[in-house]
Amino acid sequence: MRTTGLRTTRIALACALALCAACAEKPADYYQGYAEGEFVMVAAASAGRLEKRWVRRGEQVAAQAPLFALEEENERAARREAEEHLSTAEARLANLETGKRAPEIDAARAQIAQASAARELAIQQLRQQEKLFKEGFISQARLDEARAAHAANLARVAETEAQLRTTRLPLGREREIVAAQADVEAARAALAQSDWRLKQRAVAAPAQALVHDTFYSEGEWVPAGSPVVSLLPPGNVKLRFFVPETVVGAIKPGQPVSARCDGCDKPVAAKVSYIARQAEYTPPVIYSRTERAKLVFLIEARPDPADAMRLRPGQPLDVAVK
């Protein structure tokens, strides 16, 4: 009997120690929170009719996968017009840089020959008029007319020779060439802008993401800047929970947390990314020890992209700070 009583006492003592050890292991405190998503609203830069939408709500899309496209008739016509303007500007610049063509140079030479012949004739006539004036057969007015005709012919020869030099040398039109070069650059910029506008009519996914929602169907008119598709990349899912004022001072950025959710097979690990500087609910009186318990601070934590795929925006969570 005494041996049986001693054994019973030992068993009771062991159970008591086990219970005390269990009491010493305080479970982690869980704070209420929820999952939130930062959605990417994908829109077109300009208005147009929605011609094609390749995705539906709830699908997973890869990076650079096509999402939707607007009609392109107007932009294609504008690009063709910009191409024609560029071709015209380049042709004008090439013509100025190469100078006049051979027939134009020959015509300038013929004008010089004609002016030279007229000059020789004016010289002979001036000599005759001077001789006749000395002999008293003509008046001073006739002699002055001959001298004026001679001067005019000399000026005509000089003018045609200068025109020929300008025709041979394209550098004689430097200002026109500079202006033509500016026209070419402006036409190229207009073509690049048309290309950009045309590419904006077809929009691709900026990253791997979940198609959270769609806002327009094929055939509908989409205003400029209006979202057509909303995406939720895994990296844009975060946990938001609230901790009391007595706990927030011990939490640091990068600190690991663990979240539980209804239906989750295992906890979701995350790291603290943001700690609010102000309380969500501030009492209207001085912070006494009693009132401090009412203060709660917002904490945000980011899970790994693989774990983020298990959460849905708005899903309630219980978050434990490790």
C-alpha cells in the first residue's frame, strides 16, 4: 500500500510539472487584420472602340501578355501622313545639298553668253556714239544713253556670273539647307510620335498578375485614360493588422509575422513593411494609462509572392508577431 501511494504521488507531481510547463509557454498574441491588394488599373492613352480583349476576370496572365486592343484606323492613317511628310522633307533637303541640276547650269551659262554678247555690242555702240559726238553729229543726250546701256550690260554680265557660281556651290544656300534640315527633324519626330500612338492602341500586362476585373466589353467605346482591366500582381498583396499602443514600440520593419486565415492549410509568413506613425483611434482627452489601451496602430506586412497567391483582398486574418 505504501509503495502504491508513493507511485501515485510521483505521477501526480509529474502531471503538475507538465501543467506548469504548459502554463509557462505563453501562446503568441494574434491581432485582427485582413489582406489588401494594390490593384494596377490598366488603361489606354487615348479614346477608341474596344476591338479585342484577350483576358477574362479571374485568369492569370504572364508579363507582356496581350490584354486588349483598341481600333487603329485613325492612328494608321496619321502614321502614313507623317511618313509622306518625312519623305517630302528629305527630298527637299537632298535637292538643296546637291545644288542645281545640269540643265539648270547650262541655262545659266547661256545667260552669261547672251549678256556678254550684249556687253560687246554696247561697247562698240558707245565708241561710235563718242566719235559722232566729237564730230558734232549727235547730242549729249544720245551719248548719255549709250553710256547707260553700256553700264547696264556690264551689270547684267556680273549678275549672270554670280548666279552661275551660286548654282554650282550648294553652300551658297546655307540658310535654306539649315531650314530644310530642321523640317526633316520635325517630320521624323512627328513620325515617331505617330508610331508611339499606334503602339499604345494595343496594351500588354506590365507583370505577371491576376486579372481581378474587366470594365469594358468588345465593341464598347473606351474614354481616354479609362481603365479597361485591373490587375493584381502577387507582389502587391499585403497584410494589414492593428496592434495596441503597448505593443507597437517593440515592432520593427522587417520583423517576421505569421498570419492565419479560415481554410488556409498552413500559416502565411510575411515581414513588416510599414508601421503607422499615428494611432487609428485617438481619444479626445489626455492620454492616461486607461486611455492608452484604446490606441491601436496600423501595421503592414508583405508576404512572399508565392504565399501571396493564397490570399484574397478583404480576407480576414489573424496575425501573430514573432
